[in-house]
Amino acid sequence: MIIQFNPTKLCKQPFFMEIVNYLYLNQPVTLRAIKRQFPFQKNIDKLIEEFVKEGYIERGVRINKFYEQ
């Protein structure tokens, strides 16, 4: 179980915990797989870029384009 201490505005979004749990259970994951898993999530590309920018998740090797927790 992941516990957040002093969560930021970005971390308070419901999608944040969903993506963190998904990445924890499914490693490594491509962006295509994330989009398949969350088809109704709006602006998923923008949200993932924000999570990467803040350092919550990271990109794998550019050749494979995997995302990791």
C-alpha cells in the first residue's frame, strides 16, 4: 500500500493513484498499454507528462518507450 505524505495538487487527482497502482503491478508498460487500460481518462498524455516532469514516474529507454514507477 502506498501512503502519501503532503500530497501535491497533482497527486490528489484520482487518476494518480490508479496509474501508480497499475505501474506497480505491470512493469514495464508502454503508453499504448496505459491508454488501453484507461480508455475513458481524458488528457492522459498530458497527465503522464506531468507525472514524468515531477519525477513520480519515469520513462524507460527511449527505444522501447516504457513507463515505470
